[in-house]
Amino acid sequence: MSKLEKLRPSGLHHNPAYSHVVTASGARTIYIAGQVSTDEEGRVVGEGDIAAQTTQVMQNIGLALKAAGASYADIVKITTFVVGYRPELRPIIGKARSVFFEGIEPPASTLVGVTALAAPEWLIEIEAVAVVD
């Protein structure tokens, strides 16, 4: 079984939304391409709504994890790209995303504000790395 250790180093601010450091040991690393807010047919879900798009993105990540025999608990790192990022978006994104990490320590996380994504309707894209045996 893979072992993930999510560390809270002294001297770094403890933020319940993410872990500063994650160590992973396991036999297999899973790299999930940036997921966007589209359904199985490629239709945009939640156009203009960052919370709805975040939820759809996280659901898409869940489908990718399941296909690889993994779960949200196996994620060691996520990177979030947000179009036109402003600080007031962070709690909205965090609330939508936190549901998927409920009851487990969240992974290491980076949030990056960007000018645009590949399609103008997309407001958020999240990529993930997971480790399993």
C-alpha cells in the first residue's frame, strides 16, 4: 500500500485548505492532466460560475482517479489555474474544492492566476498528481 505523509512543518502557517509538504512512497504515480468544467459530451458546465466549474472540475478529477484505481485521498499535489484571479475568489474555490477532501488531509496545492485558458468559457483548470501501489 502506498504511504502518504502530509506534514505541517513548524514555522509555516497551518492552513487547513492544503498541506505544505507531502511525502509519498508507492509503486505507481498517476499524473492527471488539467481538468476543466466540461461534461462527458464536452459541454461546458457552470458557464460564468466559478463555484459550479470548480465542482465539475473536481468531479472530473474523481473520474480520472477512479479509472487509475485511485481516490482523492491518494492525491499528493494539485495545481489550480484561475482566469482573472482575485483574492475574493479563493474562498469560493476553496469551499467547492474542500468537499472532495472532507475527512482527509488535503494535498499540497498551488493556485496560479492566469489571463486565459484554452477555451474562453473555462474559468478554472486543475491538474493533479496521485501516488498508489
